[in-house]
Amino acid sequence: MPERHTAYSLLERFRRWIGGNPPRIQVAALPWRRTEDGRIEVLLITSRRRGRWILPKGWVEEEESPTRAAEREAYEEAGVMGRASGAELGRYQYVKKRSKSTPHRFEVSVIPLEVLDEASKWPEKKVRKKRWLPAEEAASLVEEDELARLIAGFGNPKESAS
């Protein structure tokens, strides 16, 4: 992982040197729970526009820690409450293209969130679907390869250690 981070840092310095804008930083919660048989399940939600399977994510608000932002986004978008990890699992990138505007690059810090409770009502309930899935299956449903690797590795700690 350190080599990848170094390569990414070099790429970002080069991009800025030639005049490119840095990616916008967001934070995502990776809601998870352990099943009775000890397996890890991950919660995915659908995006509002295209219905793609994603993690709850958004912006860190003023005077808010990334951990607190992950907890807030998980509640607002998926109706789950829990304890966010103090450390990020990793990062992934994506590009959002809106009709005729310039594409925007985003880098998302993924923070695991152990789900302790689920609300019956939450702010975005009417505009999103949600599904609990084994980590491997959840990884196969997201479009971003980097995110898929993070989810799969989280569900299989032996795989992420290699």
C-alpha cells in the first residue's frame, strides 16, 4: 500500500504542476455488522440519480471530524447509527460528469462504521434503497474498482493483509 500512496502523491503533484485541479475530498462510511455465524456483512445504498450501489458519503462540514461526518452520512443516507473507526480503511477515486460541465474528480476517504442500530425513518429513506450483503458480494456490485478492493479486503482480513 505505501508504494501506491507514493505513486498517487507523485501523480497529484504532476497534475497540479501542469495546472490540473486537485480532487475534491469526501468521506464515506462503510457500514458493517457481524452475522451470527461470524461473517461480515456490508450495507450498500443506491445513488439518487442512477441507482448505482454505493456507500453513504458526503462532505465534511465545518468544525466536523471525518469520523463524525461518516456517522452523519450513514444516518442521513442509510438510517444506520453506530461507532465509526478512528482510522480510515483507505481511499478511492471517482469522476462525476454532469451534462456539459467539466468533469469533477473526487477522492473519498472510507471509514468503517460498526452498525449498532437501524432507524425505521431517516432523511433519505424515500430516495434510496439499501441492502445488507456479504462483503464479497457487495464488492462485486460497486462500480469503482478501488472501492471494490477495499470492501472485499475488509470482509476478508487475510486478503487485505497480502
